[in-house]
Amino acid sequence: MNDDRPQFWALYLTRFAEGFGFITLITLLPYYINELDPSGTTVLGVTISAGFIIGMYTSGFTIAQTFAVIPLAWAGDRFDKRTVLLIVVGLGAVVYALFPIVDSSASFILIRALQGIAVTGTGLMTLSLVGQIAKTGTRANYIGKANAASFSASIFGSLGAGALYEVFGFGPIFTIIVCIMVVAWLGTFRYLEADETRVEGFPFSDLALNRKILTLSSFRFQYAFSVTLVRTWVPIFAGTAVYGGLAYGGLAVALTVTAEKFTNMCCQPFTGRLSDGYGRALFVFAGGGAYGLVALLVPFSPAIGTALGAPSSIVIGVPGFLAGASAPFVETIPQQISVFGDVSPAFVPLVALSGLLGVADSFREPASMALFADEGTEDGGVASSFGIRELVWRPGSVIAPLLGGWLMTEVSMASVFYLGGAFALTGVGTFLVILVWFHGTRALVEW
């Protein structure tokens, strides 16, 4: 791999495509809940609650990811990562073409599961290749750039999905995603060189006992519950018309999602470069703790908005040139146009808190990924290292949506965010104790 710049750009393009498709489904999730109208049902004498079905809208995706991690990571280390990447990107294009045929909760969950396989494979291979191509002292920086590409897609995908859904419904959105996936496949095929590294055996067994990976996993296992709950339920809180949701329109929901992605995108190249120089473990600790604190504030956005006198609508005035138009023409045009539809005083604080979640996570993510890449590259199994990173995340990503669905329907919407914030804070606490106890007080700034 000699000419690195075109390869990095090909990988960034693929990360963009992956992020675009993933965030579109997150943005549209509350509208699938509204349209598919999940309700309790009985199968073979067993009652399945609406909360469980809502949880499966996300858990079906993450369960499939869990089963896909090990075989995909093993194939990436054992064979050509470029070939594996081309296969999963191609699968992604097919999967997104299937979403317009969804007509029930069962079909939505099934196609979401296929999406989970495609997203997992694309993420594993792109991050593994970025970590493998980049030099040791620059990995967090390049990984931060790769993540920024994904987050930029999240911005366009979320805003585009929110706006297009209001006008056209689901179909045209997925046509755009398929086109982007095809372009990413062609870019990868054209510019990414074959991966010549081959790892014999099963590197998972050695890396699973790596002391740094075990220490990071003590945090990541708990943090997965936090991020899955908070990221999934911010748009659900904003968009659903039931269970205490704010019932905002598509563009308003898109902005709440985009705020987190935008701040994360802007910060990650910078925070990644800082963590390369000042200690990655410190950035993991600080970012995770800040994320938990902000998550606890999300349910208070209506109270914060009311206390601060936040506007209940975002409007723009009629362009000035219309002031000179004839009276009958002016009467047909509203004097003010509501940009995001009917919202409430909670809207501005919710967008601001979502942005702060992105800032907090931008400190944690590139530093964590670089630590896993360092250990995997040194032991000869970078895809397996990222595979372990994914596996540690899976229990939280599978169980949390089911738990969140139950909490939302049986307790309250706010309880979802309280639990999410608590998981982040206990995660960083556990991480700090293990880090200091087994690796010394300097490990926080030396890793």
C-alpha cells in the first residue's frame, strides 16, 4: 500500500455511505413506529408487548450485528479486507433497496437485521484499513477524519430524510441511499489496493486476554448501554406522538439528530490529534463522563426551555421584495413561515443538548478506536481487535433497546435517559478504578 491518499479518500467515501444509510433509518424510526403502529400481540399463547416490538426495531439490527462480528473480522484478517469490504457494501446497496417494501413490523425487523450485517462489515473493514494504513502516531487523527466523514453523512442523511419524508414519504429516500452505496462501491473498487496482510489462526483468542483491551472493555461494556439508549431515544423523544414524546415534524427531528453529528464531526479530527499527543485514556474518561452528565439533562429540556423563555416556534419573515407586490398577491402569502413546524419551548434546549452529546463523544471515540488499533496492529490482527471492540458493545446494543422500549411504555420517557446517563457514569468510574489499580496512576495520561 504505497499511495495512501487515494486509499484514505476511498475509505472516507465508504464511511460516508455507511453513515448516510445508518442515520437515515434512525431519523425515520419514529415515523415507522407511527405508521406500523406496533401493538401487543399473542404468538403461540405468549403475549408480546408493544414495548418489546418497538425495542426489536433496533435490537433486530444489533442482534444481527452481534452474530456477524466474529466471522467478518476473522475473514478480514485471514483474507483480503478489500474484497470483504466490497461484498458488504454491495450487500448494503441491496438491503436499502428492500426498505420500500416494508409493510409490517416483522418485515421491518428482518430488513433491519440485514442492514446490521452490512453496517457491521463496512465499519469493521474501513476502520481496520484506516488503522492499518496509518502510522502509529497518527492513527487517532486519521480515524477521527474517517469518523468525521461518517458524521458529515449523518448530517446530510438526517436533514435530507426529514425534509424528503415530509413531502414524498419513504421511497425516494432509499433510492438516494442506494445510489450513494453504488458510488462508494465503485470508489473502493477503483482506488483501494488489495490488502496483502494475512493472519493465520484465530487472533481473537490472544487479543481477548490483552490487558489494555480488557481495561478498555470494562468501560465500553457499560457505555454501550448508555449510547444505545440515548442515541436511539433522542429522535424517538422528539418525534413520537405517544408515551410522552414531543411529536415534532420530520425536519425538527432531523435537526435534533444532526446537532449531535455536526458537533462530533467538527471536533473529532481535532480531538483525535490531541489524544495522539496527550493521552488517549484521559480522553476516553473525560468524554464518557461528560456524555453521561449531558444525557441526564435531556428529559429536562421542556423545563429548561420554559425557564429560559425558549421560542415555541422558529419562524422566518416574508422576503422584503414581496412588500411591494400587489395586495391580492400579498394576501396569498403568509407573513411568517414556520421552519420546523409546530414545536415547543423544549426544542431549542433539546437541540443544544444533542450538540453537547456530540462534543462529549468526540473526545472519547477516536481515542478509544486508536487504542484498539494500536493493540491489534502490534499483535497482527487489527480486524479482530476491532471485532472484539464490536463484540463488547453488542450486549448493550441488543439489550438496551428492549429495556428502553419497556421503560418508555411502562415507566416514562425520562427514565430511558436517566438510565442511559447512569450507565456512562458507572462505566467511567469502573474504567478509572481498574486503570489506576492495575496500570498505575500515570496510565491515564500515558496510554
